[in-house]
Amino acid sequence: MQQDQPERQRAITLRFLAEPAHVNFGGKVHGGAVMKWLDQAGYTCA
């Protein structure tokens, strides 16, 4: 009888670099850029 092996967990780290066009004068990242990065991360994991 074969024993169930625990599934191996994998971790993926995605990093996005904020370019000067993605930030305002206060150094805050625009929400649209963050949403784009979240969309890309979701596409990568799908």
C-alpha cells in the first residue's frame, strides 16, 4: 500500500521595480502601476 506523501510547498517571489514614471513627486507609487503588477503576478501564478 502506498503512503500519501505530503505535497511540497513552493514559494515564488515576484519583485517589481518602480520606475520614475510610476511614482509621483512625493515618492508614492501610482495605484494603476500597482494594479498592473498585481495583474502580472496573478497571470504568472495561473
